Amino acid sequence: MSARPLRGRGTVWLAGLAVVAVGSLSACGTPTVSTSAGAPAAAAPAAGATLSPAEFAAALKLPNTVLLDVRTPSEFAAGHLPGATNIDVESADFATKITQLDPSKTYAVYCRSGNRSKVALAAMQQAGFATAYHLGGGITSWQAAGGDITKA
């Protein structure tokens, strides 16, 4: 019996099966991050650290951690991480508002892409906050990793 090449509908069917299999594998490999599920980090991240969504999710579960969204109020209203407090880093009173925060707590800071959270971290460190870190890639990377978002 000789081997014959597949032609016609059989080839299309096999190609379709391959696409479905690859899509299923990539969906299984996509991590899902959450502000509530999963284990906490072993220790607080270093001050000024840039964390991946999974690292950020684990660090959020540590005691005395405050989640801080530094985007505009309209961005915050459109969707934010559950439990976040909004203080717009671009507002004129950002420096005043952060002085009202407890510097003994740990702050997990994020924005849309990671740029404004870096600015916020620098301002917080200048104001005496010893333990603050941020989400690399911001809420955009959080959502890409399957992270929880709320509008409440």
C-alpha cells in the first residue's frame, strides 16, 4: 500500500484542526491574574520595582498594601483594578494628596501603560514613601494577562 498525499477537503480539515489546536494551546498558556485569588508574594517588592502582572497580583495580597491608580478620574471610571484608590498624578494637587497617605504602608501603583506610575513613584519616594512599586505595562498589561477589572 502506497502513501498518497491528502488533497481536497481532507487537507482543509487538517489545516483547520491544526489552527484550533494551536489556539487552544495558547489559550491554556495565558496566565490569569487576580487581586483576590492566588498566593501572596513571599516578601514586599523592592522600593521602585517594576512588576509583571503576576508579580503585582501576588504582591497586592500582602498585608498593609494599598492599591493606587494614578490615572485620570475618567480613566478610573472606565475600569480599574478592584479595590483601587484613584489619585491623578497629573492633577495640580497630587503632591498634597499623597502627603495625606500613610507612609508606613506599602503602595502598589499603576496607570495605563506604566509611564505615569513611574512619575508617581518618584514623587512618592521624594515625599518619604519607602515602600512603593508599580505595574510594568500598567492596566494594559494587566488586562492582557486576564486580570480583573471593575467599574464599581
